[in-house]
Amino acid sequence: MKETNNVVFCRDIRTAIADFFETHHFSKIAVLVDDNTKKYCYPMVQVAFPNHVVIEINSGEEHKNLDTCQHIWNQLTNNAFDRKSLIINLGGGVIGDMGGFCAATYKRGIDFINIPTTLLAQVDASIGGKLGIDFHNFKNHIGVFQNPLRVFLDDGFFATLAPAELRSGYAEVIKHCLIRDADKFEKIVNTPYEQLDFFELSQHSVAIKEKVVLEDPTEKGWRKILNFGHTIGHAIESFYLEKPGKKLLHGEAIAIGMICEAYLSHTKLNLTKIELDSITDYIMKIYVCQAIAESDIKQIVLLTRQDKKNEGDKIKCTLLKQIGDCTYNVEIDQQDIADAIDYANKRINAYTK
């Protein structure tokens, strides 16, 4: 078992959790699950939890909203949870974001721990203290900053994931390499996907994110580098969230977003054409990227105006100066975004022919 700050990497998660509760005591405990994690993940750790209440919600980003929060708060209230209580968030990014948000706002804040069961949640959502829910389909539009008491990371949960879910999480791994570790990016590019060590990669990503967050906990400046690929990626994800048959996983949208923002890094900064091609080619090799319909581009461009990094009506983006080195608050306009999506479409169409 390896512990860094409040993050615990472990190969035997049941023992790690049991050890935690030997020294931490709470008046009441709730375990938040969705229909998937209740079936596949809860049985793996149930025995390690003290007496507790299970709160179940529906899985999926479309349920990360105030209605679901009310259900969670109602369950806590009906079971007389007080300020000495604890919520255990057992699941992916939706569970961690929303469960943490509900904990941080219930009776002005109770403790919570995260047990992320997806690669995406392990390398991104569970680290850094960002909590929130979607509002009118805008990603994480309402939220707070609050760190969990502990985060337990164990690769045993990866066996419960569908291949698409694992690849979705891998997009954030790629992002961390692109913004802070050129050597690591070169290494993963030259390693067959099937041979990647996701537990080692999760530790690498967590180390990068923790260091950045430590320097800028509430995203006043430097922490914005973690948003590479997300200005356009979040807009794409939000647009397709309620489109029947077109919904994208978070990592799938961010993969396209990284292609677009790598293009902008080339046109706006010093990212070389060789580096742009390397990024684009690798992402298209890993993901089955879908070109964005011409009729959808205008709406997606408009959605970027809601990005949380923006200042006034100015769209601010995180871009790469080179692989492994990036900057933030680069001003772009709607035409830049449309051009970037057009670039991604051309490369995707050429690749899939």
C-alpha cells in the first residue's frame, strides 16, 4: 500500500478500508452507489465497511443533476445523518462529483471519502477537490471545492469496466502526459494499448494532478492547465448528452477536444506540425472518433461560451506550447473553434476512409 497525502494506492482495498475505520469513527455512514457499482463493485468491499446505509442512484451523466441530489439529501435526512456522519462515494466520476457535492452542502458539510471504480475517476474526478453537478446540460455548472477525507485507489475495479469505459479514462492519462510529461507521452505512444499498465499510469496521473492542485487549489491560474482538451471537449459532450444514439463518454469527447485544441496550439502558439500530427494520429489510433456533423458545429461553438475558464465574453483556452509544456488563458474566438473542429473532422474522415 502506498499513501500520498489523502490518496491511498492499494492492492488489497478491503484491508486498507478496514485500517482506515480502525482510527476514524463516525456517527452514521452512507455508501453511495449507482445500479452498476451496486452490482459489480459493492460486493468487493462491502465487508470492510462498518454498519451503513446504502443510497442508490441511477447511473449516467444525465442523472448528475439537482433532482438526484434531492434524492441523496432526502435519504440522509430521513436516516437522521448529522454533521459527524460520512458518505462513501463508490463509483465513477458522476458518483464522486455528485456525492462529494451533496456531502459538502449537507448541513454545511460532512466528511466523505472516494472509492473510484473507473480509470477516469481514479486519474481525474476523485483528485483535486472539484465537486459539482450539471445544470441545463452545462457540465459541472454548479459546484464547490472540497477535498475528500481519503481516496482509495485499487486497480481491481478495472476488471468490472467495459472496454469503452477504460478507454474513456485513458483520455485523461493522455492529457496529463501532454501537459506535463513529454517523455511519458512518447513512452505510451510506443507501447501497444493492450500492454499498458493502468495502475502505474493512474499513479503517474495522480502525481501530476496533485502537484498542480497543490500550487493552485481553487483554479485561480496554474490549475487551468488541467483543462487542456476540455473547452471544446466539454461543449461536444454537453451537446450530445441528450441526443439519442449520439451520447459520448467523457473521454471520447475530450479525445476530440484534445485534437481540436492541439490544432489551436499549432495555430496560436509554437506547437510544431510534427507534434500536432503525433497527437492527432495517436488519439485517432486509440479512439473511434466520429466526425461532427456540419449542422451541429454552430451550436457546439456557442456552448463554449459557458466554459468556466472564460472571463466576461472572452473564451479562454489552455493550449500546448510543446508536448509536455502548456499555458492557459489563451484567448480564442468562435471562428477559431469552428476551424479547429473542421480540422478534426478532416483528419477523422481521412483516417476512417
